[in-house]
Amino acid sequence: MLYLALTVTSAGSIERPMRRAYSTIVSASLAPVLIMGACLVLAMSPTLVPSELSGLVRYGPFLLAMFGGVIGWWFNRGRAVFVMLLLLVCYWLLVGNGAEFQPDGLAFLRIATLYLIPVNLLILGFTAERGVLNPRGIARMLILGLQIFVMLMLAGQPDVGSALYHLLDTRFFASTGILNAMPHPAMILSVLAIILLLIRHKPLETSFAAAIIAITVATVMGPGAIQYGYLAATAVVLAGLAQEAWRMAFVDDLTGLAGRRALGHAMAELGSQYTIAMLDVDHFKKFNDTYGHDVGDIVLKKVARELARVGGGGKAFRYGGEEFTVVFAGRSAEKSYEPLDALRKRIAENKITVPEKNKTVSVTISVGLSERDEDEADPWGVLKRADQKLYDAKQSGRNRISS
């Protein structure tokens, strides 16, 4: 029995740091940086890859693209499926033997990928997610198929392929080194796509930008680095999918705060001292009934923005509806009171403009605060007690903290 207890405790102590490390890497978008860094090191020092694994490196982009396509399909992320198919086809055009094409046609296909990838990824980064098996998702797949079909048809005509190659292989000025490694229009297009996608600052869009960076860097480094560039590109899009899945599970879409599931993980990692606050928006149902749910959403977003900077080491979560939870790990109720009171005052002082009503309204919150003690060591019990304190604050007149 003692052995079982020690085993469970040991497993839990190992699982928590692993889960925390995973959350940090995924939520902070560190995965693309780590992946591209590793692939860059391998591209610069190919001898680091054992000869037994050279085939895995060569065919890795195919495997990752297929795996990422399946994951994207599973999570109904049509844009990710589209990008994985695009990368798979473009990599095949680069590493395939091209026996059915003349040298000029094959050269056209390979240079065309430098335009095809940034254009498509940029367009996808600025279009809404439409899923996979629906008319719009299928339309995207048909558009991709049409692009590839037209490219292959043109490449099959030697004269046409040669003319298009020279058209795409444009240099605006004589250059050497990095500036001569790829056509200048393609380089400008890639840089522009990267900047615009990074400005979007969303998981998949960031991974699309990272994929373009990986392929551009590999192109500049030369033919020997292409397989590492596509290995990095498919891996970072897969990492973007992982981050998207993480956000779906742990982040509330409306407010951007961590959600109920993230609260459960945070509660499981609390130590021997902590304070939990439960708060909600006063008269929220009246807001919805009077001004509509759109204004209600504006109120929740505004409160969430203030909660995100509550201070005092507090971590805010959306509990559900108009209710929020703030967890103060390692702090007493006395030390947690001040940042919560400052939060309450900031929200009460700020006015919210009601769209189409030409008026402003005030919003207030009520807060219940409870600290862990010997009588109640279970975090969920402490939360329940904070919820009771919240009820007391409302009964006492609202816009106050009960602790």
C-alpha cells in the first residue's frame, strides 16, 4: 500500500512539471523557434544525423505533412489541412525525380513553389476557418488542385516552361550571396507575407509565417538544406495545430482568459497557502435584457481585460457566464485584498459606451474571497466558500468585497 502511494505521488510529481513545460512551450509559441533552430543546426551540420536516419530526414516532411493533415482533419481545421497538402506537393516537386518533365519544365515547377507557398499561406492567414468537409472547405481543396494542375500542364510544355522560368527568375539588380539565392519578387513576397502573418498574432498564422521563414532560409542555404527546410515547415505547422488545440481546450474564446479546464489544472498544482476569489458582474442579466447580448459580451470583455492585469500574483480564469475566478498562489487573503479592491475600483470608474444607443453605462463587480485553512484544504472547497462570500457581497449591496 505504501509502495502504491509512493508510486502515485512520484508519478504526479513527474506529471506536473511535464504538463507545465508542455503548456509553457505551446502557449508561449516557443515550439516554432525550437523546431526551426534544431533544423537549422542539422542543415548546417548534416553529419549530426546518423546515416541510418538520413532516410527519415528525407521522407520526414511527407510523414509530418500526412500526420498534420490527419490532425487538422480531426480538429476540423481546414486551413491547416490545406497547408499540409500544399507543402507535401511542393516538397514532392522538389525531391521527385521529375522523369516525366523536361529540365526547363522541372526548373519552372521548382521556382514556382517559391511563389505558390507565400501567396497561399498569406491568403489563408487572412481568411476565416471554414472546416474541411463543407462546401467552402472543399472549394479550397479544389483551388489547390487547380493550381497544381495548371503548373503541371505548363511544365509539360518545354517552351512554355522555359519562358515562365525566366519570367519568375527575376532580379531587380545585380547581386551576390543571399540576395542572389532566390528571385527578388519571391523574396519580397515572402518577407511581406511573414510580416503580415506575424501581425495577426494567432497560433496557426504564426506557424504559417514560420513555415515561410523555414523554406526561405533553406532556399538561401542551397539545395542541400531543402529537406531540412520542409521538415521544419511541416513541423511548425503541426506545432501551430497543437497550440490551436491547446487554446481550444484551455482558453475562453470570448474573453481570452484561461477557461474552466485551465482552472482545474491550476487548482491541482496549488501548494499549502493560497487564496481564491470568485467575482461576477453586478446586474448582468439586466444588461443583457436592456441592451442585448452584444453589449453583454462587451461588458464581459472589458471586465476580462482588467482581470488579466489584476496584479498581486493573481491568475484570472473565466469560470462560466458572468462569473470569474482569481487564484492567488502563495498569498494570504489579506495580501490578495488590495489588488482585488484596486480592480473593483478601476472597473467601477470606467464607462462603457453602448453601441447605437449614444450613451454610456457603469459596470461594477462583487467579489468573494476565501483563503485556505486547516478546516478546508481542498481547493474546490475553498472555491465554494469564496462563492458563498460572493453571495454575501451581493446581499450586502454589491460593488464590494466580502472576505
